[in-house]
Amino acid sequence: MIGSRGERLLSNLVILASTLLGCFSFLYPFFLPNFQQTPSPAGIRLSEMPLTMTLVLGLCVIALLFESQQGASNARMVALMGVLVALNSVLRYIEVAIPGPGGFSPVFFLIILSGYLFGAKFGFLMGAMTLFVSAILTGGVGPWLPSQMFTAGWVGMSAAILSPLVVRLGWQQRRGEIVLLALFGFGWGLLYGAIMNLWSWPFITGPADQYWQPGISFAETIARYGVFYLATSLAWDLGRSLGNVLLIGLFGTATLRVLRRFRERFTFVYQPAEV
Amino acid sequence: MPGGHAPIHFHPWVWLTWTGSTLLCVSLTRNPLYLVVVWLCVAIVHAAGGMGELARGSAPFPLWLSLTVVPLGALFNALTVHVGENILFVIPGAIPLLSGRVTWEAALYGATNGLALGVILLVFWVFNRNVSIPSFLRLLPRAFHSLAVVGSIAMTFVPCLQQQYQQIQEAQAIRGKQLRGIRDQLGLLLPLLVSSLEHAFQLAEVMTARGFLASLSPLTRSNLRAAFLGGFGLVLGGWLSRFWGLPGWIASLLFWCALALFGALFFLAMRQVRYTIYRPRRFGVRDGLAIGGPSLLSLLLVLNHLFPERGLLAYTPYPALTLPPFEPLVAFLLLGILSPFLVAVFAGHDSLS
Amino acid sequence: MIRFRRVSFRYSRTEPWVVRAANFEIPRGSFCLVCGASGSGKSTLLRLINGLVPHFSGGVVEGEIEVNGLNPIQLGPAPMSRVVGFVFQDPETQFILDNVEDEIAFNLENAAVPAQQITYRIEETLRGLGIEHLQRRRLESLSGGEKQKVAIATVLSLAPSILVFDEPTSQLDGQSAEEILTLIQTLARQRQMTIVVAEHRLDRLLHFADRLVYLPACGEPPLVGEPQHILPHIEAVPPVVQLGKRLGYRPLPLSISEGRQMLQDLGVDQADHRDRLLATDSASLPSLPPLLSAEGVSVRYGKTQALSEVSLDLFPAQITCLMGANGAGKTTLLRAILGLVPLQQGQIRLQSEDITSLPTWRRSRVIGYLPQDPNALLFSETVLEECLLTLRNHALPEEQGKVLDLLSQLGLAELVQRYPRELSVGERQRVALGSILITEPRVLLLDEPTRGLDERAKARLGELLRALKTKGMAVLVVTHDVEFVLNLADRLCVLKQGKVIADGMPIEVLRKTGLPPPQIMQLFPEHEFRNVEEALAAIGEVLSHMPDKSDRRAAPACHNGDNKLCPRESPPVVR
């Protein structure tokens, strides 16, 4: 048995490993040119890549969910998350029912703020569970679900990084905090689109090996993807990014205040006083 | 058409297996003939109507909608992939993505891909319609108890939220607030958040009083965690081996080892969790029969995948169009997808006689 | 068996004690009532029994608690859930899932009861409570009373030996409350369970209890003992007990029948003193023109006709109460007056102006409405800000002085900077009232304002409404609380299936319509007393004519300095 520090290290390692592997399974199209050169009958098998990737990604999501359950380690956090996920799912439903400008989606607002305030694991669960719950609510369970869960979870998880940053800069409850969060939301708005494209791109358009003609270099692949991204989804994703900025700018301060008011009540853990 | 038979409801496991096998088929083949067979089978199950415990997502999903992706796929692929020998026409100039040869091969491949996507959409639609939300949550393994509870709470709370939203809207009116525009509407989000958080706190107290203990990570034992990391290492190793040009069977072997390891870990982790999951629905004989077809199909597909030399399902239109191979045996196996429908029909006859 | 040994509790080291030196035993199989005003620490005391306090709330515990040989402070609430079943106040917020079956299964799943047994246990529990027909129902489709029954079923499924109820009826209407109280009595009678109930409505349970825990105030040691010994120390008691206390009659009457016995013993049960008894000032309905009138209002929800051609006039300087069974259309009528529901036909007039087409936010300037859940009205960070918000909404000048005046009238002067949602139920209600009254509306509508209030808060609300009445406001109160109606109302209307079936003097209407009469009317069915004071005045007059009976069997409670009871009544109180 290892001590609690070792445990924490291992736990973080599991999270890191699943994150990296998940990223890799998103980024595989960029490595395909190299696969192409293998002598095995891989050319045939490449059509299986999306499936394999979905499976691997599913595995990563499961591993991350396993480890992140510590973010909901008592009844309070479970109830809190249940309620926030419900709220966010309703927001997502509204987004589906009444499409706003571009990829505008109110779903990231709460994910970012809860990751920021309640930590990486909570943030991950918040993102992943929101997508999961809204998918089963709207009957939208599909092969895209693992990657959506993974990416949205990632948004929440990475928001936790801002917390120590803000503390170090001494920006708590100042305007700087909101500006930082808004910038973060802007960045993720674009990134989320880029990542989701990566997943759907080869799946919808066909075998990747036809797309990247043999001999294309890694850099060239990325350049092609850049063109593809600019042409197909930049405008759309900008809508999402600006939406995030708008929401955080308008409601960020008030929402943070409310969440902070409740944070103490939800996160406290009873420790018997020494007699 | 199965108009006359008594309604029959299959266990959620049947639908899970059915969905899994069908997806496996679809992702393993790009042979258009086989895909057409699969599409037909799924379409029949789809048309047979609700065979689950609860029909939800009642919005009709017409069959033709699942086929609209076929021409779209063909068009998109033909315009963007410029490979193949039978040239339709050439797009001149230097437009990125578009310029180049437009070939029959690319169009066929795009259409096949579109068909695969259509089947996937249809399969999930059937799944969503036949498995109720509580059953779906009960499908989650025990190790995810906390998350299943999060899901259940969220599901239960969504309708309450709609009520609360209305209540807050009214409260605003009572207080003399006139709601204009999107900003006022979004402004209701804040009071909604406050009342939701208060609700969450009361809920948490109720859950605690009723014996709820959150499940921590089932990987609480460090050796389990270490094994988990090992599994990831194997997957990564598999990829790297392909990346560095090692033979395919090494990668396959590593992947399957990792899969076995993860399976064992889940089993071990599950045994540590002290909960029971109440599943009021029993698994009956009919469920057993209905699950048979898809199970057999996936087993054979996996076996075929392990020994890829046969390449039963493989087909690619490139570089030049050929007639796709069609083996009656394979087609017959694919009919396993029909088994829920067949069991429903025969069970219906039994109950009539 | 529950044993508290010198137990004290506070939420943190810097805060005052909430429970102080609680030292008592509740024997196995006894029926124990916990009483005391809101904020006296009842909930905290109950939660100490199953470990919710301090495990859920945090805080510092001193002393020892033993529940069936277990220590809840050490074990925490999860293991205790198999011994102690805890039923909460609000039926709306104590469910985790959406249907009855899953809800009960939740407890069993978490207790790791084998899956094969769960089905059987669910069915058995529901059958035991006589609600097997609810098994497949969705919780949202149940009435408040049914929900509370399901809540009881969820905790009973684990077969606990102790049941704890934290004000189980305070959020229910009269009819549902009645059902739940009957059920609790049945449980006490049929099963050998220890039952601990905190409840405002002592009248229904008092004669049932064999033990009373009275919390005089927050941080004061509880008084524990048999009801006869503890009741003299309690101020807010049911009218029958009040009468017995004031008349110095022992043993104190705990139920109506014991009350009648008392009157007989005292010789004041004869009806021939009628002329001496006070008649109520039968003020006729004012001849002023109505301030607000609903004329032939009909409202339809889908297939149900919620209101059919209801006409109701509200007059200035008059308090009108509106009663009726569940679903009779009371709330709908209020909502129709405010324009929150579309009218099928009819119109709403303010003085003589037709306001039927005016939107709610415009009407709210002159018609104040306090919904059932005043929480819904609270949006702001501070109490002061809450009132200013209303002024801002109506584009009225934001005069802080005016707001502060109003708040001090409401008794909130010291709370102006507090966060409204942190306050007690009564205080929150007054903040909500403040946010409505700041525009000086001429009509005030209240939907079940007494729900969840203790006697003191209720009395305070009554005073407030009377003060508003003297200012010329027309007040309409929807309520189930007959005692409140009798004390306060100038006029009573009764709705039944969307129609007004009675309208007139409260006592006459109560007699005529067969609504459950208040205790004082049950005791003196022939007279028109509205409260204990009036009855006492009349009885005093009668007794003064019978000097030989005036102090028969009277034994006023005697106290010495530090609130201990006289030795001849010991051992009544365990401290």
C-alpha cells in the first residue's frame, strides 16, 4: 500500500494518462500519413479508425469519470451536481430548440464557472454529465457522445487552472477575474469547435487515407485542416466564443457571487473535534 | 407488417447488444451491398414500432431521412476527394479542397459512407425509443453509482426547473417587472440558480438521512490504479508500434490485451462497491432469444477481425470500381439484426393461438 | 430507546449554543412530541438523533447520545438510517427520483439489500401503509398528503425502530395534514415503534403523546416529561388546553372531549347563559362601493373548469378570508385577479375601471399579491435592496427613508442589510410583504400566509393585517386555518368546485358549510366565541354567579425562582 500522497499522485497520473490518450485519439488524423507507410494491410483497416477512436475515447471518458467521482465525494456534491447539470441541460435544450447566432451555446457558462470554483474533477464531471444527461433527455445518444463528453469535461477541468492563477494575481472578486474567465471562454469556444470537427471530419467525409494523399507531411496536414476549419466552422465557432464572452461578462460576477455564497455549505466535510 | 401482434417489450440489455452489434457491423464494412442489408434489417426493426418498455422521443423519424445523408455524402466526398480512375469531370483552378478530378469511385465511397452514417442514426433512434430513461441509467455499472444518482437527480429536476422558471417569471411580474427581450429572460437564470442550489442542499440532506454514501473512485486501491495505467500504456504501445511501422498483429495483440485488462479491472472495481441496483425488469426467455442474433453476429465479427486474412467484409472502390463481393453466408449472419423483430412476431402469434 | 446525556450543540465555536444541556430519555415504544417556537432548536435536536447534526451541518457536540445502543455522533447518518427513519417537512423537496417505486428502492439500494428482496420489500411497505395503488405513480402527480405518505414509506422500507418527523404537516393543507396525522397515530398504535414528532399543531397529537419535549428558546435546556407536567410551561397551546390553564383546571384537558368534561365539571356547559355571553359585534357589510370586483369570472385549465362565473367584491378596510377544499379554485381566483391566468369570461374591475386587459406587471402596482411560497419573490442581496427593486421596477422614486419606515413597521429594522433568503420563515414572509407593500397597493391578496408559521409568527401576521386594514386596504386571505379566520376575518367566502357557495359572517359561514370547526367552536357549539379570551370573559361572568364552583379543583401551576416545578408534581421534568 502506498501513502495518501502516492495515492494522489497515482490518481493524477490516471487523469493525465487518460487525458493524453484522449487527445491522441482526437489528433490521430494528423499522424495518419505515417500509418499509411506501413506495409501491413492497414489501408483496408483505416476505415475502422473512427470506431477504434470512439472506443478508446469511451475508455478514456470512463477512466476520467472513475477518477473524477471524487469531485462528487458526498451527498452534497452529488446533489449540487445533479441540480447544476439539470439547469445546464435545460440551457442546452433551449440552445437546440431556439438556435441562436452561430454556435452560440449557453452550456459552457456554468461548466467553466463550476470548474473554476469547485475544482478540476467537479468541472470535468459537470461538463461530461451535462452532455450525457442532455443527450438522453433529448434522445440524442449517438456515437458522438463520448467525444462530446470528453471535450466538454475538459472545458470544466481546465477551468480549474485559472483558480490558482487568479489567487496569485490577487484578482479574486475583481474585474480581472471576469476578464480572465471571459478570455478563457472565448478560447474554448474556438477550441471546442476545432476538436469536435477533428472527430467528425474523417467520420463523415470518408477514409482519412484518401483525404491525405500519401506523402503529405505532418505540417501540411495541419495546414489543410486549418483551411478546412476556416472554411467550414470559424464563423460558427466565433458565435460560440462571443456568446461565452457575453454571458460571462453579463452574468459572471453575479453568478460567481451566488456560487461562492453556497460553496462553503456544499464543500465542507465534517471532522469531529478533538475532545 | 407486424400489425396484429401483442406489444412485446424487450429488456434494455437486448437493445444495448443490438445497438452494439449493428454499430460494429457498420464500422467494419464499407461494402455497399452488406450495408444495404444492414440498413434493411434496421429499417424493419424501426418500422415494427415500439418494442421497448417505453416509447420516448415520440417525434417520428422517417426512414427517408436516414437516407438523405447518402447523396450528401456522395456529393461531399466526390467534390473533396480527388482519387480514382473513372473521372466524371475536372474542377479547374486552384480552389483549396475543391479543385481536381471528380471521380465515380469517390462518389460511390461517399454514398457508402453516407449509408453507414444513415444506419448509425437509425440505430440510435431505435435505441433511444426503446429504452426508457430510468432503464438507461440503470444500465450504468455499479461503479458509477454516484454518477447514476447525479443523472437521476438531473432528470427529475428538469421538469421542476420548468415550473420554477414559470414561478420566477410570475414573481417578477408580481414585483412589477416587465420582461422584455433576451437579456431579461436570461436574467431569470440567476434566481433560478439560487433556488436550484437551495433545492440541492435540501436534497443532499434527504439523501444523507436516507443512507446515501457517495461512491468514491472504485480504483481506491493503488494497485488497481497502477494496473489501469498499465492498460493505457498497452494502448499507447499498440499505436506507437503502428506508427513505427511494426507489423499490424503486434498492435492488435496489445490492443486486445489492454481491453482484457480493462475488463478485469472493471470487474474487480465493481466488486468493491456496496450497492445493489434495483432492476424491476427481469430478463426473460424472449429476451434471451432476441439477444441471440446480435450476440452471435458480434462474436463472429470479432473473430473475423482477429484473423484479418480472410477480410470477409473488406471492400474499397479505389483505385477503380469493382463489383463488391457478396457472400450469402455473411448476408445471412447479418440477418441476426432482425432477431428482436422475429421474436416479437412469433411471440405475438403464440399469444394469439 | 433514545438517551441524551448532557448534550449541547452549537454550529461553531464562535456561535451561541443551539441545544443546551439536553438530558433525557425517550423509552422504546413511546410517542414523543417535540414543541417550541420556530428557531428554538427543534430541528437541530431531531437531527442529533440520526447524526445529520453534526455530520451534515457541521458544528460542535458535547455530551453523549445513545440511540438503540448506537452512537449517531460517531457513526454518522448513513448507518443510522437503518435504525432511525427521518421524515422531513416539505413534501416537495424530499424526493430524489421521479416515481414512487424507484424512490423507495433508493433506500434499499443504498443499504445494499439484495436485489431479489427489493421488489418484495417495496410491495410490503406500500401495503402496510395502504398505498399500494401508488407504486407505479409519478411523484409529481401525487397530492401533498400522498407525497408525505410515500416519504414515510421510503424510510419504513428499511424497517427502522424509530421514526422521527420534523413538522410533517406544516407544508400541507388541512385535509392532507389530517391524513398524515391519522397515519402517524395508526403507526404508533399498531407497530411497536418509537415515534418522535415535532409539530406546530399540538391539538391533534397532544392526547396521544406520552412524552413531551419542550424547547423554551434557542440555547435553553429542554423541559421533558409527561404532557400534564410540561404543558403548564408552554405558552402556545391549543385553545382547549389554554382554557384549562386559564381556569386552573387539573388535569389539563388535552382533547375536545376532555374539554367538554372540564366544562361539565365546572358547571358552565349549560346553554342557558347565552344572554350573558358576548355576542360578536355583528358589523354589517360596509355600504362603501367595492374597491375591486371580479365579475362572472370563469377560468379553464384544459378540461377542468377551475372557476365558473365567480363574482366577488372586495371592500376597503375589510379582511376577507377565502376557504375551500383542495382544487376548489382559491389560488386560481387570486391569479385571475392578477391576470396570471387568462379568463375564459368575466372581468376584473378596480373601482369602476375595467382592468381585465391590463398586464400583471401593471396591475401589481395597485394589487399586492403574496404567493404561497414567499421565497419566490426574493431576488436581492439585502432586505433593503429587495424593496428598492420593486420601486425601480415600477419606475417610482427610490426613497430610502420610506423603505426604512416600512421595514421597521414590519419589524425588520435590524435586518435591512441581511441576505433575505437566510432569514427565518416568518421574517422572509415579511420581507416579501415589504417588497409588495412598498408601492402602497390598495388591495392585498395573500395565498396561505400561515403555512409553516408558528403561533407567534401567526399572531404577528394577524396584527399586521389588521393594521393594513385600518389604513383602508382591502385584504383577501386564502387559508385553511380556521382559528386564524375566526380571529381575523370580517367576512368569509367559501369556494367549492369553482363556485362561491357561501359568503358572510365567518362564524355563520363556518356553521353553515360544515368546514372542520375550530376547537373553540367545537367546545361551545351554541355560542359565538372567536377565541379563548371571549370564552373566558363569558365563563368568568358565569362563574362569578356560582361562587361555590369558582375554584373547584383548580390548582394553578406553582413555580419557584429557577423555573423548577413544585415538589408535589415531581418527578415531572427531567433536565
